[in-house]
Amino acid sequence: MMNHKSHVDIDKLNKIPKGRSFEYKDVVCNDFPDEEHAEDGKIFKTEVENNVFSNVIVQNDNANTTVKYKKV
């Protein structure tokens, strides 16, 4: 089990329409420091992969691009 939860703004996540792709930066809390986004984004990705968010999937996981997620 994870020790840390990602700093995702649930209101932002809930406002993304079903079927829409998004990136971690689209749902992170406004007051979360930019320099910590990369590490926290990895936590969010792990949460998505572990079905912490039942309506979000990893859409692409290419090391050369930003990870995109999709609301399902």
C-alpha cells in the first residue's frame, strides 16, 4: 500500500468529461509546488494503475511523452 497520496484536486478530476484525455498537470492542486509535480505525477500514475480512481485509465505510457490519462 502506498504511504503517500497524490495531490490531485478531486473537483478538477470530476469536472473532466467522460471520454476526455488529460494530463496530471490538469488535475493537480493549484497550491502544489511545480518542482514536485514530476514525483507526484508518478504517484498519481501508480494510483491510476492500482484503480484508486475507478473512472480513470492510463491512455498512453510512452517514456518520450507526457503520460496521458482518460476518463472512462
